[in-house]
Amino acid sequence: MEMLAIDLSLGLEKLLLIGGIISFSLLVAMYTTYGERKIAAWMQDRRGPNRAGPFGLLQPAADGLKLFFKEEIIPLTSNRMLFVLGPALAMITAMLTSAVIPWGPTIEVFGRQVSLQIADVNIGILYIFGVVSMGVYGIMIGGWASNNKFSLMAAVRGASQIISYELAMGLSLIALLMLTGTLSLKSIVAQQMTGGWNIIYQPLGFLIFLICVFAECNRTPFDLPEAENELNFGYHQEYSSMKLGLYLFAEYVNMFISSAVVATLFFGGYDIPFVDEAALAANIGVNATAALGFAALFSKILFFLFLFIWVRWTIPRFRYDQLMDLGWKKLIPLALANMLITAVVVLWLNK
Amino acid sequence: MHITEILFWILTALALFSALMVVSSDNPVHSVLWLILVFMAITGHYILMNAQFLAIVNMIVYAGAIMVLFLFVIMFMNLNKDSEPQKSVWLRLAAVVSGGSLLLILVAALKDNGGYINSMKGEGSIGLIKNLGNTLFTEYVVPFEISSILFLSAMVGAVVLGKKESSTPAA
């Protein structure tokens, strides 16, 4: 019991942080849907949503309300419990990844040092992999429980795609980890603050990682699980109302978190470019620096979100065999070569 | 009770209950899902032992990759009660006997644990990735490399078997 008493303030702090980060991710995901439609409209010379509120800014809220008020349909032949579990799992796993991302440097609240990271575990990146590999189940369970051939096909496609690209993703990260020598995301950011961003040292690794992130998020050109002209609507064909909403929304949360991971691993995280944070903190205070750092991270995230959307409205979808070809025969050998070269260079420099 | 102790009992109950459900549920897909829950509970146990690397690898490899393959196969075969052939009485009896003797051996092995269980209480650091890596690549480097060759040959074997199937032209 004593241990619980000591940890109470820490627990409260973490609880607030978790609540804050989750609601922030949901808010960002909400407005990414708006951004997606606006950018798509801009690229296709249209206006996009412009009726709900000024510049159509209330459109995401209207969409959400619409989904909530639609009729919930659970197919009679489906497996009821698993049918509900599918979208819930998709959403939960999308959210869980945010736990190890450092959202900013340490801040001071009422004399307490508060870290803007929910958990600085020493297996940081592996934790992300673990959660991502759990993300498959949201798709698979939902697709199977729908008791629909198209849904099942899409679910299997999605799962095999995610497993295949996880390999190349892991291999490309090993090269990065050889350079950093740590798995903790916080230490990786700290190293980049002094030693330059990892993108300089690992351009090929970054490229492979980015492609794999696109595949993991089921985004175009890898959105075969929901290829509507082949599979009607993919693994969420039988879903309606907010359960469908959760599936669609989980994709946007995934995009947001993946952007944060890419920014943290390769683009310095909350590092403000060309600024010495320690000197800045001495000048304008710790909290103001933290706010600026978070702004820097957030602008990097916004850039990657834009990249996601940009690619979606530019590049057509792969065929399924092309997708597997790219994953197994091109990305994995490339990632292996990248890993070997990095290892040789690291050994050579250390000698 | 200490917080880790409470967590330990919750996880243990979860693991045992899910393991029972793996065996007793009718639908094979449900069995696989319960098995995933077992792996999750064991992952929790590893974390309680401060073996974070082991925990996460257990989650990625077993719960993440292997179980997905199980699910693949079972979902495609669409197994249910009607399609499953009834086993003969002798086969069932043999299964009960062999399963029972395995249980007996496990219980006998664990009964006299020599204080091993008490030494696994949380503060160990061998499961942390740094120590584990150091141990694997210094003390146990030969078994480690040999087992990796074993894995490689298994992988090559699987590819060869897969190729054989597809090279025969479909009539």
C-alpha cells in the first residue's frame, strides 16, 4: 500500500498526459479527414467541403454525428462478439503506439519535472512493433466475423500485407539502431539534437521505412484491403454506423502516430532545427522551449500527414502481385544491403 | 498485497482461464483468439519479471506473427463441427493417456523447483536487452549461431517445398 501512495501523483500526472495525448490524437485525426478532402479538392481543382461552418471547418464534426446517428446493422450470420471486437481492436492498437513517443522535452509544473512521454521504456521501438503486429487482428477478426467472402479476402490481404512489410520495416530500423545504440525513443531524439538528424546518416533506411509505413497504414498505393473495385469495400463492407467510423478513423489515427514515429526516428523529434535548445531554455524558460519543441514536432508531423495525402491522390494502387514483389524481392534485399553497409561502416569508423 | 503481486495473480488467472478456453471452445477461430490472450498474459508475466525484451519478442513473434498464420489457415479452411471427422475411441484414449503423462511430468518437474521461482521476483536484469545481448553474443555465441543456421535451413526448406508445388503446371 505504501508504494501506491507514493505513486499517486505520478499516476495522476500520467493519467492526465494519456488523456491529453489521446484526445489530441483524435482531434488531429478528425481534422486530417478534413485536410484530406481539402487537399484532394485542391489537387483536382475542386472546392472541397465548404458548407458546414467557415471554410467547412465543422465538416468533421458533421461527419462524426452522421456516423453516430446511422443505424447499427449487425449481420445475422456474423459472429456477434467478434464483429464488435474488430473495430474496437483497430482503434485501441492505433492509440497504444502513442505511449512511447516523446512529445516534447521535460516541462516544469508547480516545481515538478514532468516528462512529455507516457512511458520511457528501454525497448521503445520494439514496443511499437509489438503493437503494430497486434493491429492485424482488428482487420482479420472484423473481416472474418462479417461472414462475407469479400471481407475475408480483404482481411487476409491486409494481414499478409502488414506482415510482409513489417519485415522490411524491422530490417531498415536495425541499421538505424546500429547507429544510435539504443532502443529508447527519448535517447534517440537526444542524440539527434547534438549529432544531426538521422535522415542524414540513413537516407535509404528512411525511404524503406516510409514505404513500409504507408503499407502498414493501408494507405494508397497499398490500400488493397479496401480496394473497392475488386472487393466492393474491403474488410469493413458489412459494417455500418460508428463501427465503420472507428475503422476509418483508426486509419487516420495510425497515420498521425506513424508520422510522429517517422519524425521522431529520422527527423529529430522535438528538436528545433538550427537552434541550441539548452541556450534557448536559459533565455526564455523551460516551458516555453518545450512548447516550441512540440510545435517543431507537430509541424514535422503535419508535413508527413500532407505527404500521406499527397501520395494518395497522386499514385494509383498496386496490383496484389506487384505489392508482394515490392515487399519481398525489392525492399527486403535493399534493407539487408543497407544493414550490412551500415554495419561495415560502423565497424570501420570504430576501429 | 504488493501491486506486482496483485498483477501476478490477475495475469495468472487470465492465462489459466484462456488456456482452458483454448481447449474447450467449439470454434477453432475462437481457440486461436484465446491462445493469443494466453500469450498476452505471459507477456505480462515477463514484464513483471523485468524481462522487457523477452516480453516484447514474445508478443511480436508468438502473438503477432505465428498466431496470424494460424488464423489464416483456420479462416480459409472454415473448420466447423460438421466437417471435422469423429475420432475413434482408441485414438481419444491414447490422447488422454499421453496428455496425462505429459501433465504428470510437468508437475513432477515443477514440484521440486529448488527455490527457482522465488528468485524470479521482479528485480532481475537479465531480461533487459543490453544484458541479454551481451550474454548471447559472448557466453552463448556458438549455440546462438547454430540455432540461427537451423532457422535458415528451415526457411530454405520451406521455400523449396513451396516452389515444388507451384512449378508443376496446373492441368
